[in-house]
Amino acid sequence: MSLASLKTVSLQRFSLNFAANIIATLWMLVGSTRAFSWVKPTFIQFAVFALLALGSNVLFSWLAAENGSVFNEQGLVSYLIWPMIILLGGIILARRASNQALVFVPVVLWLVADTLSALLQSLVQFLGSHSWLPDWSYSFLPILFLLLFLWQTLALLWIFSRRLRIPWWERILVLLGAVALLTIWQRNVADQPIFKQIPIEPVLEEAALYKQPRLLQNALNSIDPGITGKTDWYFMGVAGFSEQNVFRSEINKVRELFDVRFGTSGRSLALINNTYSWLDEPVATKTSILRGLKKIGQQMNTDEDVLFMTLSSHGTEDLMQLANPPLAMENLDAAWLREALDASGIRWRVIVVSACYSGSFIDELASPTTVVITASAADKMSFGCTNTAEMTYFGQAFFAESLRSNTSFAAAFKDARRRISERENLMGFEPSEPQMAIGSLMETALPAFEQVLFDKTRPPVARIIERAGIDTAPKNAARPAVAAIDEIR
């Protein structure tokens, strides 16, 4: 049957025409020419679905936009090109077939399909922005969105080529040409969404340039010396990546927990990389970390005091990211951190590394007098690094939940590991497999240290260690094998 013989009958009620066009589009999307029997290509339907398609695409672009994005006129023009091209195609077909009923057929079918596609993409984007999708799906989503865009246009071309009885080889050539054209166009306008973030080059205020040295020095001067004969805990937190607020929030919340509940007020230090904290908090660089460790080492009694150090950032194997544009920084590597700790003279250490692949830090940081806790195994990612979160998955489970309800690090770690596993399974993420390792001397001393941290009424740890017969003479013992806690894997 030719296009010239195609007749369309509009129904009396708008809602029936509306529903019929949706049904026609569903037939089109499966490649069936039954779409022509259902489509109701009136001007009103064209206008309504044009507005719906535009609105749904604006919604998707808004959901996909980053914070601070603004309306982009060029993105709107880029989107409107395609319905205009398809409308022009309908006009040409109508003239060639001498059938005015064809004018709005292609564009109505395409607009309905685009509306459905954009609404589906908006739903997926909404779920993804709340981390409610499996981790593997995020790398696939751009491909999925491209396939949806191709599908609606190729399906339209397919049913018209069938109706026109075009030879199969011509259909294949047309479809391949359309795929190439649409893919190239889509990639070229990928950086022109309807809502676009205006790139802003980071600028370091002059005031921050002069204030940073004072902020660091004031923070170091506020660290009190330990009291001889009494075990004191010291806290040091490092937020490494400036462009996501979750790391700053996590370190500040953990510091507050230790200062208020565990009594480290006056013996705590936080080094923060964050775009908005240059005038308020000392930045985290290798220099400031080294100076902080040395200051704590000078103030503490190394035989009886303990450092709790936590680091939170993005990471790769043996590296934790230190980034705070426009300042150029070196990343923090595990070997350097071990050397800095040894150089500081700090002996008893509990170190928590919250980053992807953080388990790779264990071998370098391990010593007889050290506890190392990591948010993931050496070859695993950890999760929760979003601007909308106050803490990462690991930080929330270990610090905000488990450490508040347990009186030992091992118990808190096991509880946090269980919580994280349940959350990752629910989200469909690959398990991060947090790790904990305890040095041989620390394994004996840690219960006494924990008594002081969790219960202020206990006797000084120095006496407990002395009664336990632990040798406190060597400051930098060789690194023997680390005793891991039960059920690490």
C-alpha cells in the first residue's frame, strides 16, 4: 500500500487521539507498520507532543546537570533541530505523495517516542543521582541513552521504508547512514546540553595566600603536650580532595566525635582541601601533613600516647589524592606516609584510610605498633563520594554508627564491615571488602589503649603496658608480619 492511499481518521476526543498516538509509537518502536493504522497526526497532537518532548528533555538535562549549571540556549537549539528536520521530511513526503495527511505523521511519531525516551532517561538519571543503581551501570548509561536516541529515529525510518516498499539493501544503506549521522551529531553536541555548567577557573584569593601559613601555625600551636604518666590520644584528620564536600564533612565530623566523646580536644588537628575553606582551615599538603605529624610527635609521650590518624579522599593503588586547585600538589603515597610517621617519632598508631583501593596502604603502613584500617581491599573501590553525602559509606558505617556503639576498634570494624556489605548488596555494588590489620605489639597493647579511649575511669595505660611486659624501648622496629583480626575476608 502506498503512502498516497494512507488515510487517517481523527477521533472526536483529544484523549483518544493522545492514547492512539502513544499506541502507534509503540508499534513503530517494534518496527511494525501497524503504527500507520493508529497514528492521529493532527496539529493539536503535534503541538502537545512537541511541548511534552521539549519539557521531558529539559527535565532530563536538569537532572543530569551538575550543581551550578545554567540554562544553555545553544543546547535548546541543538535539540530543536531534529523535530524540525523530521517535520520538513513530512512536508516533502506529503507533497510527493499528494497526501496532506502525511505532514505530521513522522514528526508526531518521533515526538511521542522522544517524550517516552526522555522520561525513561530522566527516571534512570534520578535513580543514578541517588546512587540507587548498580555500580556497573554508570559506565553503560551514556551508551544506553545514545541507543535510545538512535532507536526512535531508526524505527521511524524503518516503517516508512517498509511502507514505501524500498528494497532491503536500500533500507540497510539508509539505516547505516542514519546511524553514522546521528552518532556523529550526538557526540558533537554532547557538550551542549540544555543545562550546562559554566566552567570557572579556580582562583586563590590574595587573603588566602597570606592567611594559610597563619592557619597552619595556629593549628600546630594549639596542640597541647601530653601529660606524663597518663595515656593521651591525639587525632589527625586529612581531607584530600577539594572538589567534593563529602571529604571535608567526613573529617570534621570525625574530629568532632573524637574531641567531644573521646577527649582529644586540644590534641587534634584537621588538614582540609576544599574549594570553600581556604580562609578557615589549613590545607592538606605533604608539607602540612609532615609538619603536623612532627608537632604531634614532639608534644606526645611516645611510649604511652597514641595517634589516631584518618585520611579521606579519592585513591588509586598506593596513592591517595591531594588536590586543591589552583594549587598544584603531589599525591600522598603510602611509602612517603610511612616515612613521615617514622620521622615524627610517633610510635603507637591507629590509621584509617578511607579511599578506593586503600587496602594497598596496609603493607607500607604496617608495623608492630600500628593498627591499619582501610575502607576497601587493595583491588576494590569504596563508595559514597558524592557532594550530597555528609560521609562516605565507610565513614558513615565505621565512625557515625559502629564506633559510637562499640568499645573496641575490632568490634566496630566488624560491625561496620557488616553494615557496608548489606548496603553494597542492596545497591548492587561490587563488595569493597574493608580491611583491618593489627601489629604484633599493638595486638597486646590495644585493649589497654581502648580502655582509656572508651572509658575515662580506667588506670593509665602506661601501668597496664608495664604489667603486660611489653618492651617499649625500640622506636622504629623492623616490620614483621602483621597479625590480622579474625574474619577479615
